[in-house]
Amino acid sequence: MSENNTNWLNIGLGAFIILAIVLLLVLVLPFGNLVTQQDEIAVITINGAVTYDSSNSTKIFTSASQIENALDEANSNPNVKAIVLDINSKGGSQVACEEIADNIKKSSKPVVAYIGDNGLDESYLMASSADAIVASPSSSVGGIGLSFIDSNKYSKTKLTGVYNEDYLKLKKSNESNPDNLLNGQKMIDQDYTQFIKAIAENRDLKPNYLAKLAHGKRYNGNEAKNLGLIDAIGNKNKAIELAASKANTTNYTAVNYPKSHKSLTETLSENKIFNLQL
């Protein structure tokens, strides 16, 4: 056999061996992972304004679809035993946060909310729907009703949300369109009342008690704990530990969700299964 044919034979044999190794890894790695797989605590990051539309122009935001997809992925993964919401948000879309709050309450796994820097207004509504809330002692918690105060959400005339189911009678005003003011005030009062009631129900508090803590007032973690707005003081690790405790697991690892889907090449490179030299 000529030297040229021998070289081609060696190249073909080498390619076959490499292909066989890759196929073997594809078949074997998943089963190996099943054997060594720890329980997972899924950590979902909610950063910046919470938006309904993922195309929002806000520089720092988290869309409702991102959060809901992460919740769905975590709930559908049998390895995930509990979920932690890592919240740093001053609020956002009320509709989006209400939908997310409903999904949190429907979770098949225990959910613990962690408030780092901020958990305000609509984002606090989301946190309140979790099984427990942990906050840093220096965090900013509550801000209930911030979006209703001096808001022009319903009217060109700036309005102030007031918690009163029968609606407080408006004082005489010099506004050019008092009917518009009255109608807008009623709408904002209705939403504000609904907002207060939802959070009060989530936290097992009386609506009238919670109303006194609202009107956009912010509290640090220690104050929020004393007022019943949160359940514990601590950092994110404490929230993860609490979530694991609620799931009755001690052998676990915290994993960010949604998980990144890596290619086979990236997986092999990270695991350093073998090193090919061209």
C-alpha cells in the first residue's frame, strides 16, 4: 500500500474514532447526569421595570413573558424542588405583575421571594404572592400605591389614589373639566382598592391595616418585618435556604432560570472531556 493511501486510511480511521467518541458521549452523558443530579433551587431574576411587552424601550427591564417562561420551565423540571424570585424592581406594568402573581400562586413548587435593593409597588405585589418573603435589612420594601399617586394614568388631570370603597367626595375644584376629574378619580380609586385588597389577601392582612402602610410609603427590611410586609431578614442565600427547607431538601444546588441552552461543542469544551489538536 502506498504511503499516500496509508495517510488517507489513518485520517479516515481517526475521523471514525472521533465520531464514535462524540456519539458515545451524546448517549452516555444524559444518563450520567441522572445519576449524579442534585436537587435544584431555581433562581429567577427580576430586575428593573416589569413590562408586559418584551419590546419595551426601557434600558433595564424584565418582561412578563421572561418571568412566566422561567416559572414554567422550573415547574416542569422534576429536579427543581423550589423557586426563588430574586427581585430588584421599583414596579412596572400592573397588568403584567397581576398575571405573574397569579402564576406564582399556581406554582406546584414552593416559591420564596427575595428583595435585595428594591421591591416596590407592583413588584411588591408579585413578592406578596410567594409563600414567603426575605429582604435585606437595608432594602426598600413596599411603596404600595406609588403608581397611583399623582398619576395621569386615567386622566389628563393629575389624580391621587385614595383607599375608600365608597369613594371620598371630591372637594370643589377649579379644574376646567371636573367631570373628567371625577370619572378619573373613581377609576383610580377602584384600581387602588383592588390593588390593596390583592396584597392584603396574599399577606393575610386586613385591607384597612395595609391601607395605612400604603400611599407609596417605603420601609427598610427591618421595618417591613415588624409591620408584617415580609417574613424574614437576610440575604439571597437565606432565601435559597428557606426555599430548600420548604421543599424538604438538603442536597441541592441553586441554578439560574431560565437555563441557557448550550450546544454540544460548548458542553464538551466546558467538561473538558477531550482536547482535539488540529
